[in-house]
Amino acid sequence: MAKKDKKTLPPSGAGLVRYFEEETKGPKLTPEQVVAMSIILAVFCLLLRFSG
């Protein structure tokens, strides 16, 4: 009988990547802070648009 080559794939975690393990440098912002800054920027842009 001929031998069958068993090819195995390396464990990949089913395509899931664990991003929380990597620390990045930079400011840590909460979602509330991002929303607040976006609103402030939008208001600032509107003020500049209609101030002339």
C-alpha cells in the first residue's frame, strides 16, 4: 500500500487575532472623549463657515 502524506496546518486560532495583547504608544481615549471631540470640531467648523 502507498503511504499517504498527512499535511497539517499550523494552529491559527480560527482566523482570530488578539489585538489586546499589543500595546501601542499614544494617548488613551475613551469613546466618550472621541465623540465629544468630534462634536466640538463640527461646531467649530460650522462657526467658521457662517462667521464671514
